[in-house]
Amino acid sequence: RSLGGLLDVRNVAETLGNAIRAIVIPEPGQILLATEQGKIFECRPTSSGVQVRALLTTPLESADRDSPGPLALTSIAVVNGKMIVGSLSRGLLTIENGNVIETQSKPAGFFIRALATDATGKLWVGSRSRKNEPGVFSGELGGLKRNEETSGPVLTIQPIGEATFVGTDGRGVLRFEKDKTEHFTFDGT
């Protein structure tokens, strides 16, 4: 099937057996996939189908002593040409030329669940947090600021136009636009 008219992604054998946790299209003709097994793939169209390239030579490992094994990669964003990946025990990672650089994740922490960049290029980070704590951070890489709106654990972030929507685990949806925040709740969220 065609993904956004960009390329046929019906048979990407390299991803077989991997749980895809994040998909991002940073530019036309490029799809980045992050897996729960610590792998990142880049897919590009060719005249004969799809070229798939593993961006890491070996899968990344978890830093969680209680849960060793592959590092669950949860999200991807491209910020100023750099690939930033969120993970569930090593925080934010920068991937450049197959090298992994652990990026200063404070104050966001080591359990990153969602990443996105808005129309202005600002990075948005959603982390695991307690139910009555903020879990949304935004700003420049290395200079993230906590948004004080109580969100609890963040599951997804989606910029739409000038607004950024944040889906949470148990506290509904938050809408951030300029200096305003709206909180939407629904039964069962």
C-alpha cells in the first residue's frame, strides 16, 4: 500500500517480528520506524520497490535493571536535521550516522512516551509521570521546560496548525496554543 502517496510499504521484510512503536515522515519519500526491540529503520522508495536500511548496527539495550533486554523506542522526531528518539529507560537519544548519543533528558526523565515538533520547530516531549503531575515538556533540545498543566502520563502528542494536542492516560486531551491551555475530558479517559 501507498503511505501518503510516498511509497509502497506492503512488504517490508526487515520489520518482520518487530513491534513498530513510532512512525514519522520527516520529508517526502522518507519514513522512519522505531521498534520496541531497540531498532530504527529508514524506508525510501526506489524504482524497484522500497529500500530499507537499519540505522543502528545493533539493537539498543535497556538501562532498566529490573527489565533488561531490548530498549523500547517509543517515538521519533526530527529537530534541526537531527533524529531524536524517545525511549523507556534511557530518555532522549540523538541518532547521527549510526551513533547513539544520550541526550540530557532532564527535566523530562528517562521514560519518554511521545515526541513531536510543532510548526515553529519546538520539540514537545511526553513522559511517564504520576497521575497528578505534569508530564509535558517543550522547548529546545537540551533546554526543555516543564509545562505545569497536570497531565499525568502522556501517550501521544500531535501538532495541528498552531496548536499542540496531548493525549494522556486518564486525564483526557490537552490543547496548547500560544499561552493558553484547554483541557478536554471524555468518559473513560
